[in-house]
Amino acid sequence: MFKTTVLSAALAAALFHPLLSAAAANDAELSAIRAQIGAMKESYEARLLALEQRLQDAQARTAAPAAPAKAATPPAHSHASSNAFNPNISLVLGGTYANLSQDPQQYRLQGFMPSAGEAGPGRRGFNLGESELTMAANIDPMFSGQLTFALSGEDTVGVEEAFVQTRALANGLNFRAGRFLSSVGYLNNRHAHTWDFVDAPLAYQAFLGGQYKPDGMQAKWLAPTDTLVELGVELGSGSSFPGNDRNKNGVGAAALYAHVGDDIGASGSWRAGLSLLRTGSANREFNDGDSLNTFSGHSRMLILDAIYKWAPNGNPARQNFKLQGEYFRRHENGELASSAAGSVGSVDSTQSGWYVQGVYQFVPGWRAGLRYDKLRSNMPSIGLGGVSQADAFPILAAYAPARRSLMLDYSPSEFSRLRLQLARDQSRPGVSDNQVFLQYIMSLGTHAAHAF
């Protein structure tokens, strides 16, 4: 009986052992699969949470929410960038070599009061050009800010722009406050490193001292139409040329402008503008030979601008062409004081100027351009009680300065540019200044897209 029982148990073990082994193997495999599924779930959940956090950060940086929300503490698993609230920083380095046939210290725009601003070709030889350091960032869902320092080759540092502005207000409105490049004209609100030539047109040098940078407020409205319609107004202190610091309350300068534009087929586009600027001066000084003179009065300026751009099927990568021009007309009236004549007299003058330029990119990276500048000073009406105008203010004798410029530049990338410019400047009677410039422009760091 005992032997039979043992035999039966052995026989059962022999018969069911493979089945038991298979069941154990299946359990182990199932456990492994479950473990893999669990690990995959944890991994995907972590990645999904990280992606959601990145999406929230991107939305906070690029779009204003309907209502300000309290900043949430990022979860422990978040891998959001530690630079999310740091400003973008960009640096533009520039330099020139200038070969000038005339002494630049004798340079003047005959017929125009010196602006004490950026006028003339600069110094001979090698020069460290103006470098720009810009910091910009969103402040919160309502405001953003920008600060741009201009560092000159003479070891001086100036604030070119420092402003705050609103972000995506309703109905196409936008406001800006601080110091900024005014939107009058076309070229004025472009930084120098984006210009197509080494220097500013003569009209900008004569009428705006290089560029008009008011301290004040700006309001713009962009119409909700397919055609570009932009209206703007600026109110400022009036301390920028053609005004000066008058130590007064209220508004010292005001500007109005309108811009319109549209496409022409698939390859062309245009923009045109009208700007009005009104400001004033109180004892604005200028030198005329050995005498120190002052102007006090009002200045009213009209600017017309237009630009046309062409690129095959709207793609400028290989070929493109740009034609632009601006016309200035300024009327000033007030009083002139002459230290040489020792007298004060009334003055009334109307002056004008314009430039037109074309730039053609014929192969990727290479461009050629031609620019022509022309000014007309007219002889101002000056009442000095019998004193000769020519003796009291020889610099204001009527003349029509002109300049022709030819440039060729090469851009290995969007961050670097090398330029050769030849010019013949006839800004004073009987003198022609033949100018040769070599220039480099290099951009480092993040940089905002350039305007149209």
C-alpha cells in the first residue's frame, strides 16, 4: 500500500512537473511585462508633464493671457529653462577705415546751421565705429522693455534707446514711453548697423542731426485691414535737434505720421509715409568760424518717404531689389544772435533736401547700391539792422550740397557684413571730397527681426 502511494506520487510529479514549470515561467514573464509597462507609464508621464510645463512657459513669454495669473511654483519634475526671465542680450560691433581727400575737421554743410550731431564723414584712418549693446525682455503680460547703449570709438557711452512698451493691446493700439528712435520718416527708426550705406543721408545730417531720438511717449494704431494702415503720434521734451533743452514744463515737441503699404503681386511690396514734426529752440548754439551764434524760435518739418521691395516670388534669399527715397522740407522762424556782429535779428528760412537709393542683391550674400543726396538751403531772410548777412553768418550763405555714393557689400551670414563704399561729397562751394570707406558689422547674441 505504501509503495503504491509513493509510486503514484512519483508518477504524478513526473506527469505535472512540466506544467508547473511552464506556469512559473509564465508568471515571471507576466511580472516582467507588467514592470516594463509601469516603467513606460512613469517615463511618458514625466515627459508629458515636462512638455506641458515648456508649453506653459512659451505661452507666458509670447502671448498675454486674458487676466494676469499668479506665478506657479514649477513642479519638481520640471526642466524649464533657468533663463526664462532673463533679458535677451545682443551686441553689434562695427569699425571703419576712411580715406578722405579733404580734412574732415573743415567739413560743413554750407547753408545749414550745424546740428552738433552726427554730421560729416568722421575721422581719417582706422576707426572703431559705433557699437551697440541691447538688452530686451518681456516684463509681464502687459509690458516689455528695451535698453540700447551706443559705445563710440571716442570712449563715450550714450543711451540710444531706453523704453517700455505695451504688449498686444486690443484694437491695434500700442504705447511706448522713454527714449526711442522716432518713427518719423523711413530710415530714422532703423539702427545704424541695418543701414545700406556707411553713413546717414545728408538730409538726416542737416535736418535731424543724424537721427531724431525724443524722450517722451509714442502711441501707434494699426488698422485691422489687409492693406497696411498705421497712424502714430509722439510727444516729447523737445531736447533733440532741431530742438534743444528749454527747461520748460509740458510738451516741447510733437510728431504725427501715417504709413500705408501693400503687396504688388507675389514678388513686390511697397510702403509710403507722411510725417510732421514741430519743435522749438531757445538759444540753440552753433559756431560759424570764430563766432558763437544762437537761434531761438520754432521749427516745423514735413517728411515724405517711400520704399519698394522686389524679390522673386517673395523669396529674397537669392535675389532682391530695394528702392527707397525721402524728401524733407523745414521752415524755421525766430531770432538769430551773432557774437561777431553783436546784434540780434529776426530770421525766416525754408530749406529742403532729399535722397534716393537703390540696392540690388545679385547673388546670395552680395549686394551693390547707389545713392544720391541733394540739399537746398536757400538764403534765409535775416534782419540785423543793417549788418551784412554774409559778414554775420557766412555759413548760412545759400548753397545746394550734393553727394554721390556707391557701395558693395558681402554678408557671409545674417550676422556679419563687410562693405566697401566710394563717395564724392560736395557739401561746400568749390570743394570735392573723394571718400573711400571699408566697414565691418558683426552681430553677436540674439537679435530681433528687422522691420520692413
